[in-house]
Amino acid sequence: MQPSLRFLRYLVAAADKGSVTEAARTLGVSQSSVSTAVAQIEAGFGIQIFLRHHARGLSVTAAGERLLNEARALLLHAREFEANAGALSGDEQGEVSISCFTTIAPFIVPGLLDRIARERPGLRLAIDELNQQEIFEALGSGHSEIAFTYGYAIGDAFATEVLLELAPQAVLAEGHPLASRPTVSLVELADEPYVLLDLPHSRDYFLSLFLNLGIEPRIKHRARSFEMVRSLAGRGLAYGLLNAQPRSSSTYDGHAVRHVPISEPLPAVRIAALRMRQLPLRRAVSVVLDTLRLQLKEEAPV
């Protein structure tokens, strides 16, 4: 059997996600497409790649793990071939696949799409909004060529370019007693209820800010989205910590918040561009990077 690269991508995604449903969602295809690819590869090679667990997804067999390693290597070679061919041709046409961290995507993706459409109409951007772990998986599996994300836990496999640094800010209800200050101390806030942005790696960064000062937050709420942090803070239910700042002070439910810089010298987060280190930079990807650099100079989320 000679499986297509598309089938191999589906197979690797199913293994990475541990679920046909999640693989299909990440790839933007139907569940039946992923299931068919897996079934045909298993039948074609006479190997059981996955064990199916009712309501608990998939686990990989020992034989399946060996086959998946080969599939990943083939996909990597395919990306290298495409990147080398693109670099030779200087091509600025076609599609660039991009992953973007979910909380920063609203700040950069619309402007990037708009500018590319106006200035580089031959380019198409396919963008996925993911968390940090999903971004690493998308780059490693070949699903994304480049990612725009926070500089958390970046491994040696990735080439990294820092695009922007953002300091932490307290998110307070407009009527909070400290909201009118030019800066606020995290020590002053430590005894108040706190809403934690509870995403992989994000939570570690925000909790480390308290650890650096030798204090412990009173975690009252946990949120999975940027705007939920702001909305809870806007109603005075807790204060939040975020790095990017929207241009509007209004939350989704119509309350107002203030983003106030933290007075203590705490580590900023870095917005970075990531790609697999061993792959050459395709001309089309370089154009996207140049465009984003220019956009961040004009519309930085600070």
C-alpha cells in the first residue's frame, strides 16, 4: 500500500490528539475522513495501529508507534521538499499554514489577513487558533509551517524570533479603588480574589509572577479565555492578570475595566514566531513574517 500524505497527516493527528473527533476538528475535516484514513492504512499494512476505548478515545499500539514514527519522518521530508522548492522559485503564491495562540489571535490575525489580502493577493493564509501544546504538535506534525505564540516552554526543535514583549498588567473593574493609579503592586492585590487564565503554559507564567514575589494568589475563578478574565474583573468579582490590552475598555457584557501596569519588576511575555529549525524558510512564509513585523509596529496590543 502507498498511503497518501493526506492520509498520513490524518493518522498522525489522530495519534497526537488521541481522538478521531479532535483530530478532525484540528484538521478541519469530517470525522469520517479521519476514520477512513486510519482504517485503510491499518487494513493496507495489516497492522492494528490504535486500540479503541469507548468514550476514552484512542491509544497507540507498539507496532503503531513504530509506523507513526515513520509517518512523521515522511511528512517532515515532504515539508522539506516543499520548502526547498518554494525557496528556489521565490514563490509568493499559494497557501501558508499558520498556528496562532488563541488569546493573541484576535489582536494580530484580522490585521494580518487584511494587509496580506491588500498587499499580497496571491497568498492565502490558513490559520488555526490553538493553545501552546497544540501549536507545538501542529508544527511537529507538519500541519503548520509557522506559529505566532507566547514564548513559553520553547524547545530546541524550534527556531524562534521574538516579535514583541508585553509586560503583565492588572485587570480591574473601573470602580476598583486601585484602578485609577498609574501602576499597582501585585503585593497589594494578593489578598483579593483572583481569576487565573487557566491555559497550558499560560497558567504557569501567571502563577510564577506571584512566586517571584514570595506571595500566593487567592484563586477564586479560573477562565479559559482572555475575555472571560476581563468580564469577571469588570463585574468586580476578581482581578485578573493579562499582558495584551484591547483598544476598548468595555467587556462583552458591557462593563468597563482598566488595565494597570504592575509596579514590581516582573518578567514580560514574548510574542514570538516559531518554525521547525531544520526546515528552510520558504519565501511565502518570509513575506508573511515581514508583513506581521510591520503590522505590530503600527498596531501592537500594548
